[in-house]
Amino acid sequence: MANEYVMCADPRFVGRATAEVASASGDKRIPCRYMTHSAYIIEATLPSDELLPRIMDANPVFVYSLFPVLLHTSFKGTAELAGEMEKTMIKGRSFRIEVIRESSAAEGSAKTLEVELGTAIESMGHIADLKNPKQIMVVIIVGSRVTVSGGITESLIDITADYSRWGQRHIDILNRAEMKIIEAFALMKINIPIGIKSIDIGAAPGGWTKFLVEKGSNVFAIDAADMDYAMLGEECTVVKHGGQLQKGPRIIHLKMGFDDAIKMLSEERFGFAGIDMNVSPMESAESAARISGLMEPGAPLLMTLKLCKPSDIDGIDNVVKRLNESYEGFIFRKLPHNRQEITMVAHRKAGI
Ligand SMILES: C[S@@+](CC[C@H](N)C(=O)[O-])C[C@H]1O[C@@H](n2cnc3c(N)ncnc32)[C@H](O)[C@@H]1O
């Protein structure tokens, strides 16, 4: 018998996402029904306790999240819905609710509904925990139809529908690129110590640089284009072609292309490298290979791979082949704020 799941994915890559589930589940075909812009109901033969660990092991690129469907119902009011949801929840585990609504019969914003449902469920003896919940309930309301999915957080891919709303929460971000690096650090588990030197290649207008400075890095930002110096709000020195590097400023903008900038940095050592150039995946990989000798052992490399044509995705194997001499632990992921691209994380190999 088929088991139903709510799968969140970018609508442009739903085919890739269902293929990833099919490959993990062993199903030839995964039926997929549209619910909202980013949420789909899919069917797989495996139950969630078997499928979810397999999906986690497979480390999918295009599946944002996968939750077993717990309940289909119609919207009659928040109190009634909270009562029905409560019956599907695990007792003794703290919870968080995430609502996705589209032309819904329910009044109020998704946030208001989350608060109303959460308060009602708390009054039934459950404990809400927004930061570290032990179970997540995802409620999708389309018209008067309600689908509730969710489960224990340990068994789920740790991306939830919540991330698709991050952009609305961060009002002081410089651009969408900054959202990409915020998501990569959170969802791909990147950590960098305070006080390291970072290199940001393809840095303008400066979303990644701003994030890295806020993380306590001193940043070499490489780009021939202008940075948003006002928004960066930090001491920032611009070095043009033929200029001299200075010690001290938190941000040094090498206002030139990568080929010229790299010649000035042969004495530097970096604890983090970011590459977000609008060039082909193999060109980005070439740059990553060329800076590998300047990176500290174990240092993270974060790189976006632009998928301008469908065949670019098939070239990812070549990127890994090019880089696996000096980097290891490759992870690829389609993050919510990636558009026609995916994000890669790897770490500089030690002892080479
Ligand atoms: C998507 S934007 C980068 C956004 C940036 N990461 C941010 O956070 O604001 C791509 C940038 O790559 C730069 N770029 C493309 N080729 C480059 C090269 N060979 N050397 C340096 N920068 C390059 C472009 O000038 C452009 O500013």
C-alpha cells in the first residue's frame, strides 16, 4: 500500500526531487500531486521509518524536506483542527507548528494560525518549543483542504518549510546571495572560528562578505564590480590592479578579476573560501583548485554551481573529479534561495 508524504521542493526541480526519492525508496515511479508552490504530496511504497533514514543517507540535493502525511481533513476552525492534530502527535515530545496557506478558508496569516494552533495544543498538555522541537507539525491549508504532516525531528531531514520564509524575516540583508550563505551555514553545518581570514571570490555587491565579517572573519573580497560599501558598514579598503595590500582593514576589496587577485595573495592562508561567480561549474572548480594551496587544512569551501543548461547538472561529477585531490566531504544541496544553481560544500584535505 502506498504511503503518502509531503515533499517540499523548488517547483523548477520537482522532477529531480521525486527522482531522488525514487532512487532512495526503490520505487520505479513516484506519483506527485501539486499542493502549493513549494509543497507536493508524493507516494512511496516504503513506510516513513524505512524511507526517511534512506533519504537522509542519500543526502538529496533537491528535496528540501519530506514528512509523512498524518491527516487529511477540511478546515472548520482552529480549535477543531488543533483537536484533530493533537490525536496524531507524540506525547511527551515538545513541538513546533509550521503553517503553509494558499487561498485558504482560514482567516489570518500563517504566523497567526501557528500561534492559535500552538496555543490550543499547549492547552491540551503538550509543550511548544520553537527552537529545538522534538516533533514538527507541518500544516498545509489550500482552500478548505488541510493536510497535516510531520514527525519526530531526529528522523526528518532538518530543513523544514520554515526556511522558505526566511527572506521575510531578515530585513537587514544585503541581497539574496546573503540568504544563500546564511542557509548554507545553517543547513550544511559549516562552522568557522572567529578571527580567521576568509576569501570571497565573486564577492560583489557583498552579501557573503557582510555575513563573513559578521561571523568574525577578515575578508579578502575579489570582484571587478563595486561592492555595496555603505551596506557593508565596516572598514573596507579598495585595492585596484597594481595596488598594494595593507594590513588592518576587516575587508579588503581586490577590485579586479580572480586571475589578477590571486597573484597578490600567495602569502595568505585562509580558514574559509567562498566562490559565487557567475561562471560555469568547471570554471568555479578551476578557481577552487587554484586556491587550494592557500587554504588551511580542514578549511571549508563553499561554492555555488550555476546550472544554466540542463547538462550542467551532469557535469557535477567532473567538478568532484577536478577537486577531490585537494578537497573532501563533498555535499551538494539546492537551498531555498538558490535560483538556477546548487550549492556545494567541501573541506580542504589535511596532510597533503
Ligand atoms: C552572483 S554575483 C555574486 C554575489 C555575491 N556573492 C554577494 O554575496 O553579493 C556574481 C559575481 O561574480 C563576479 N565574477 C564573475 N567572474 C569573475 C571573475 N573571474 N573574478 C572575480 N569575480 C567574478 C561578477 O562580477 C559578479 O559580481
